Amino acid sequence: MTTSRTAPSEVVPGRRRRWRYLAGLLVLAVLLVVGGRLAWTWLNPLGEQTIDRSQPVLLESIKDLSRFEAATGNFQVVVDLEKDANFLPDAIKGSRTLFVGAGGVDAYIDFSGMAANGVTVSEDRREATIRVPRAQLEKPNLDNSRSYVFAQERGLFDRVQDFLSGSPGDQRELYLLAEKKILEAAVASDLRARADANTKTMLSGMLKSLGFTKVTVKFTDEP
């Protein structure tokens, strides 16, 4: 009985060939994974694409401004808006929303309201008297980046209604209420008085730089 043995020189090349095949398969698998990932990222089959189809901006009108922005007030208000049903508990029907509204209010002087004789100058052109209107308040301008819903509680019916509608609740009422409260705060503040004082300082400095030694700034409601 004879036993055949494989020579070492025959075994080593066979193993090397298997390792080479295995290494080649691993490299091919890595290339397929990397290539597939790059192709997936490039094609992005499940992603969304945003296309801006807006029309060009149309200039409707140009109006010359004749007013001086004399002061600006920054305000913040927390709106606590609650809506209750007449005969249902809040857990079933009702809502309560806490909304933080932040924005500014400009106080300005409208020089277009000046009378024709609003500026009087002495004969030696050393004294000048100006009568200007009082400061007015512009509509509040809410800052969207600083205005947000802080907390919200809704009843079951309200949640179901929002779910079926496919859109969140309308926040226009919150913005309008915040603007109303901010305007009320601006009216109660000294914003207009500050604007009046700044206007006097601005006009006095401007006319004195033109050579007038005495400048009197009065408002139209002053004697």
C-alpha cells in the first residue's frame, strides 16, 4: 500500500491563488458598495428637489418719502390665547396657545404735512423758526426669527381636525393680536416724545451748520 503526498511546492501556490481570489472579491465588494453609495447620493431617488418657479419681481410704483425716522422701539409680548367650547371640556374641544411676539415700532415725522409757511427766516438770516408735525407711529413690524409658538395645548377634536386638514393651525390671529398689543405698548411709551426730541436736535444741528445762530423748532400744535 502506497500513500501519495502533495509536495509543499504544490500546496503553497494553491493557497496563494485562493487568497488572491478572496482579496479580489473583497476589493470588488468594497468598490461596489462605494460606487452604489455614490450613485445613490448622486441620483437621490427618494430625495426632494426644490424648484423656484417664481415670476420676476414687478415694480408697481415708486413714491418719494418725505419723512424722518426719528426713533425705533423694540418690544416683546407673550400672547396667551385660549379658546373654550361652551359645553365640552378642554380635553375634548378647546385650545390654549402661548405665543412670543417680538418686533419693532418706528416713530417718524412726516414733513409733507408742513404748512407752506412752516419755515420762517429773519431778515439778517441769522434766526430760523420751523414748525413740524408731531411724531407718528408706524405699524408694528414683527420679527419672524424671534416670534414663535412657545407652548400649545389642544383638545382631541382640534387635533383630529388639524390632522385631517393636513396643515397646522393658522397663526395669523396670533400675529395680529401680538401686533395690536405691541402697538398699544408703543402708544403708552415715550417713543413719540423721544422722536420729537430727536427731530428737534436734528433740525437744529442741520440749520446751525448752514450758518443760523438761533434755531427754534416748534410743533404745529404749539402756540
